[in-house]
Amino acid sequence: MKRVLLGVMFFILAGAARGYGADQERVRVYMNPSMSSAPMIIANEEGFFKERGIDIEFIKSQSTADALLFLLQGSVDAIDGPLTAGIYNAVKEKQPVRIVAGTTQYVKGNDFSGILIQKVPGLPEDRAGLLKYLAAQKIALPIRGSMPQYFIETLFERHGLAAENAGFQTMSFPFIVEGMASGSLNAGFLIEPFISMARKKGSGFEFISLSDDFPATPASFVFYGANFVQKKKDLGVRFMQAYLKGCRQYALGKTPRNVELLTKALTLDEKVLSHMVWPAISPDVFQPRPAVVQDFQAWLIKKLFLSSAIDTADMFDASFLNKAAKE
């Protein structure tokens, strides 16, 4: 618990300062600042949540691993992030946690997510050689038992490499950035804007994207907890309406307004944000192909992250998205 308390910084995008009325309902959202959170940031900054009677409090942390814990504790109402073993185990234990929308999606040619590799003497330049080298390295990533780890190991196996030889160490994205920049890490999984941050600080890296190998596959999701799933479903629908409006504005791309809002919220240099890859965000594409979900579950069981299979349909609830889309 001390780790959680020390690792988390609370900041309130204050309703009172913005003139929010007393009829606003407070909603707490756990956010690891990245481009997957862009629609929520835009929706908040443009007042889309306020329009629906919602006062947002973003709970910001560098730790991806804490997100589900906060959702299960009821400390937050929604989180966004990748699919993990923790979600499967929570559903297995009948916890009221559901995937309700998609955020980022792998699209061929959109390199918003992948593995940075430290340039060292003799490093292969071709993709096959890089993967062979990478399979013998320890790769840093935010959380074990997650879809990113599964994708990386699956990539190795597709190229005839022994995935069990790959090593992983967990650390937050900012620490991976610092480790890559300082040379203390050989390889790390990152997403934007952390890829661009590492490149700006470091002396040179090779990069292996995951998008071309897993096209049309959701990479991260919006998850609801008990407050929305069981107690205040109408509030969950209103939250989703604002989120979808934020997604529509995000889909306009690198407009001056979007760049302005995200530069401020993500504390980035405007040039970095303008030149980096913006991920595809598809809120309505949130149920991966059944084979992907089942294969990921089989991998979790094989790796002992999950003791037995669940009905994966129990992880999803499309009702919030469907009702919000009728607006």
C-alpha cells in the first residue's frame, strides 16, 4: 500500500475554478499520461464532460500496474490501458470490471507502439537479425502478464525464436525512457509519447513496431468498475457520450487546437507532439477477434498468470457504448 500511495500523484482539474455547478457529479479516472488518453483529455479540456453533468478528477500515475488495483478498490470509476492477466483474474473472481470501449488500435504503418533497441557495435540492421538479438535480451515493459508481453513473445515464435529465452523486467514508461537514454537498458517496450521522448534524449536506437504484425487488433481499452457497472449506469453512459465526442475531435488529427490541448496536458514540446506518430483510436472496435482473446488466455494459463479459463464474453459490456452512440 505504501508503494501505491507514494507512486501516485493526485491532481484535480478543478470544477470550481471552471465554474462547474453543484449539480456536477464527480468521476475519478485513473490516467497514465499517454496518447491513449488523448480523447479523455480533449473531452475534459473542451468541457464535454461538463456538458453531461460530470466533474472529472484525473488520478495520474506513472505505474500501469496500479490502475486495476484502484479500479477494484473503487478509488476510481474508469481506467484505460492494455488487457492484462489481472482483468482475467478479476472477472474469474466475479469482480464488476468490464471492458466497455476501445482506445488505441494497431494499424499497419502506424508505429505508435513497439520496442526500442539500444544501438551497440555489431547490432544487426535487418529485422530478422534484430529479433534474434532481441530474443536474447532482457526487455523492459510496464507490466508482466500483459498483451504487450504476449505480442512480443508471439512475434518471436513467428520468426522461429524460442520465446522462453526472452527475459522481461518491469518498470514504468518514464523509467524505461531514462534507462534507454542513459544506456542502462538494452531494450524497452514503449508507446507514444514515450518513444519520441526517448529518441529526443538518447543517442540512437533501432525500433521494431508491433503494428504491422498485429493489424486491426485493439491495443488498449477503457475499463469500468463497480460504480458504473452496478450502481450508476446512467452516469457511465454520460461519461461514454463525452468520451466519444472527444474521440471524434481527436480523429480530426493534428489540428492546432488538438496540439495545443495535448501539449499542455502531456507536458510535451509542441514540435515533438506535432511530429510524432499519433495512434489510431477506435472506441467502437473494442472486442478483439475471438482467436486473439482465446490465444492470449491460453498464453496466460501457460505462463501461470491465470489458473484456468474463463468465458471471455464476460469481460465485455457493449451496452454503454451502444447507448452513448445513439446520442
